[in-house]
Amino acid sequence: MGWINVSKRLNVRSRRALRNKLAEVFSDKIKVLPVDMQDILLDDLVTAFENRLSMFSQVKSSLSPEFELAEASTEQVIA
């Protein structure tokens, strides 16, 4: 799983903002879990999102021009 480019990782503020948005979106679904498990799940979701963005960034570079993904930084996607 060598997808993550360390320079593409979210900074602490962006990671926290994404975590908070995910917590809000999934609040009804995760409220049945203990708080510590909620934290683990939310952290895992943020990490999965980072991994997916990294993978798509690598795939994008191999696509032909008509299929290229729109250019966006990680911070733009979160905002």
C-alpha cells in the first residue's frame, strides 16, 4: 500500500475539520458506539479519504487528457 505521499497528507487543522464534518454527517449512525470507538472510526475514515485522494492523484497522471480528473488540492476538497 505505497499510495500515501507524505507531502499529500492533510495538515492537523484540515484533518480535524474533515473529522468534524464526518462526525456531523454520520452522527446518527455512530452514536450507538462508545466514544472511543467513534474516534477510531472517524480517524480511519479520514485516513481512508487521504489514501483514496492519493490513489486518484496517481491514477490521474496515467489518464489521457479527456479523462483527467479535475485539479484540486486536498484542502479544496475538504472546504
